[in-house]
Amino acid sequence: MNSFNHYAYGAVGEWMYRVMAGLDIDETMPGYKRILIAPRPGGAFTEVNASHETPYGRARSHWTKGPDGFALDVEIPANTSATVRLPQTKPENVTEGGKPVQGLDGITASRQDGDATVLDVGSGTYRFAWK
């Protein structure tokens, strides 16, 4: 057999999208009407950038980790929403575009879940950062 078209290669790519970049669907709202973004940084990786063309437009997750902290850029297509899970931080430590996330337009809810901050956001582009 000479085919390299085997799911084993696709499984690695799926893991990179869903775990490293954190791009996933919300099974309660299928078809990317609601997107889950929950990156899980680890190992020696300092940057991950992934995007996916949904029926509504591009969804994107791009994170960087360095001595100044962690930054996550997300893009949520029009007519959709997202739940964004920010690892190892509290809501009061997170900024979006340099401003505290509480009370900002586009962010409909923020809560603590274990060691992560979880935000509900509308469509648009966001830059979350924390130390």
C-alpha cells in the first residue's frame, strides 16, 4: 500500500487544532454557531496560530507565551458567539485591548472555573492578555 491518506495523520492535525490552539465546536449549538476556544499551552511551545473556515467565516486562535505573560488573539465570525477559556488566570488579571475585561462591549459574561477564566463573547476580534 502506497497511500499516505490515512486517518493517523489527520488525528495529529485534529489534536493540534482542538488542544494546542483550542478551536472546537459547542455540541449544544452545532455548525459553529457557537465556538469554543480553550487553548492548552504546554511543553516548550511559545506560540500557536490556527484558523478554521466555518460556514459563518473564519474562526481563529493565536496565542503567545513569554516572559511578559500570555496573550490570546481570537477571531469570532459574524452572527456567532464563543466561549473563551483562558488558562491559569483570574478575571481581574485579564485585559482585552489593554483594558480590564469586566464591563467591556462584546464580553457578555466572565467567570472563574477552577484555575481558568471563562468569557462569553460575541463576534469580532479580541486580544486577551495576562501575566
